[in-house]
Amino acid sequence: MMNTAKTRAAARAAWQPLKPELLAAFDRFWRMPELAGMETRSAEALCGWLEQHCFAVTRGAGGIPTAFVARKDSGTGPRIAILAEYDALPGLGNEVSCGRAPTGQPAGHGCGHNHIGPANTAAAIAAASLGLPGEIAVIGCPAEEILWGKVALLKQGVFDGFDAILTSHGDYQNGAASRPCQAMVTTEYVFLGQAGHGGKAGPRNALSAAEAAVRAIGAAMAQSCPGVSVKHVLRIAGIMPSITPDEARLWITCRNVELDEVRRAHGLITDACRAAAAETNCGFREQFISECRGYLANDALADVLQDCLVKIGPPQWTVDEITFMRDLSAAASPGEAFTLDRSLKLYNEDADYYGQDDGEVSWRIPLGRVNWAYPEQVPIHHWAWTALSGHSAGHRGALMASEALAMAAAQLLADPSIIVAAKAELASRTRHMNIDMPRLGAWNTMTKAPASFWDASWTEVTPLHN
């Protein structure tokens, strides 16, 4: 067994030759953004890359067409999975510019998944190349942006047998994360009325039902669930004012650190929607999408990742890259002072504002995460994040994360006692808890007709996929 210093040095040496391929992959994935469930080119690009490095690849893992599992086995030892994400966000296509300049594509990498998929894959390739006893796997996880892919893979048993999981993500800090994020529920409510001339008041206006539901939800949350963040969009709300809408779709997300609180809010929201439909004499159905817990911290893995990051050091941007980020920040958040984290820190206090579908997995398998920083004035899920994801300034943090994941994965293989400690910590944190499986909907839609999800024509009510 190699000692820690030699293991890390070997992993870094194996990772360095991959850097040109990795940078090319960042740019390639940025140019082909694909919506959740429709990531055929992105998934295939990662599968092909892994096969070039002698991984055995199973496409369509868990019956999900754009998921995969790639494995490289070097004998008896720990089984480490590294997660790859590669879906993009609707409506956020943008040129690499300091202004809103749509590309005309249906999606854009406004969450930086053009970095996550390649960076995490390169880390796996480097770690596996050392031939340490055990297995390194890459799990290709589609549909993260709708909180669906990893919950579906979990239910399909794709995560079974792994001892630890590693991943990374862009954020506003550089460092390992060992603190909760938000539990979430996401669902769609469909209101059904009757079309008619807009000049004649119709008794069954689906848009009126949806608007009444939004008002009722706001009142119910303020009174009963003030700590739950509820966001909504109307995906279908009519075609023109002269036609009374016969269908309206309300897409809702709920967030809170506690899943039980989110579930309670979801129940109240469903009751409010049902009542609004009845009051307006409209039909009603719910099309549930998914739910998951937030990330369960694991200090044992976070400490290893943080040590690796310290060996690498924080991202080093050029003068031109800092200038680009300053100009982009000024365009995205006018009047705000430019703020960029250039340090490294272990984040193990408070809670993060976002939800992630790997949160549910972390309650069953120890999971470690590395974050890298973007300027605080560049909002995540925004055209400016897409612009930065396509610029060399956006690559720096992902390179740091990739190298750290390679080092950490190798160290876990070389020193299984870390995994023993991580599993013991997980058991301690979940002792006396009843951790039920999350609910999941939209199975047939996302596995057979994902385009219908995005054009809001999907119809799938029951059963939930259990």
C-alpha cells in the first residue's frame, strides 16, 4: 500500500496528461447543451472517453436512456463511484460575452454541468490508472436540473454496492463541503377548463383556477410553512386573450432543510390547488416529479478532499480572466462590488441554499463534495453563468476540483480505513432514523418521451415509481 503522499503524487502525475483533453471537453460540452433527459450526445461523449481508457461501460443504466455506469476494476478493495452530471438549463443559452446574447439553442450551461461531467470523469480516469486494489466507477447522472436523475438511479439499484461517492460543483466558495443543502419536492399541477371566446365570460377558465391556486398557496405558506421556500412558474397559461384557456400548468418547487417540512408544505399546496379547481369548476390533476433529502454531511470524506485541495491550491486566474469576470459581474449585477473567493476553506457550518438530487444518495452511502468559486455577482441559473461556463475563467475552478477528486479517490483505494470511518459517521448521523425511499414520478415520460416534459405536453399521474 502506497503512503498518502506517494498516492496523491501518483494521482496528480496521472491527472496532468489528461488536462488538454479535459479543457477540450469543457468547450465541447458547452457548445452542445442538452435538456434533462435528452443528453444523448453528452452521455455518449463521456462513455466514449471512458472506453478509450479501458473502462467497461454500461449504457442506459437503470433503464434510463441517458444514464450510464463505467467501471474499472483492479481487484478486491473499496468501490468508489464518481458522479457525472451533464444536463443544461432551458432558456439560458448565451454567447461568451458580458451581455445577454442568446445563442438560439434551447438550453445553456447556466449551472456549469459542462464542467462537472468532464472534470469528474477525468478524475476517475486518473485514479483508476494507478491500478490500486478496488474499483473506480463513473455514474452518468442525467436530469439533475429537475431533481430526478439520481433519485431514479437510486430506486433502480444503480448505487448498490458502492462504498463511497465523490462529486464536485461550481458555487461561490472554494473548498470541500460538509454541511446540509435543501430537501426538495418538485411537482406539476394541471388545471382543465373549457375553451371559449374571451369576450364572453366562461365558467371554466383554467388560468383563473391556476391564478387562484397561486394566491391560496401564498397565503397557506405564510401562515403554516413560513420556513419553506416555494417557487412556481406557469408553463401553459393560454394561447391568446381572446381564447379562454382550457388548460393551465403550474410547476412548483418547495425547499427546506427538513424533508418532513417540505412534504407537509407539499400536502398543503396540493389541497390549495384542488380547492381552487373546485371553486372555478375546473378539472385538476397532479403530475408528481420527484422529492429528495438534502445532503448529509460527512466529515471523514470532506477532510480528505480538503487536504487534497490544500496541496493543489486555489484557482489561479490570469489578469485577462479577472477582467472578464469583473465586466460580466457588472453586467449581471449592476452597482454591486466584485467579490470572488480566492482562498480555500472547509465548509462545515450552516446550510447551503440549493437542493441536489445526490442528497438522497448521501443518506445511504458516504458522499464527499468539492466546490469551486464563481464571482458572487454572477447568479447561478442565469445567462451570465452560461457565459462564464464557456470562458477560460470558468474552467479554473473545475480543474482544481478534478485534480482533487483524482487524489482523493486514489487515497480512498489506498487507505480503506477512511471509508470505514466515513461509513461509521454515516451510521452515527442516521441512527434511530427511519429513512424511507423518496417518491418519484414522471418515470415513463423521462425514460420514453422526455421531449414531452419540456414542451409541457406530458401526461403521467400514477403510479409513482416505487
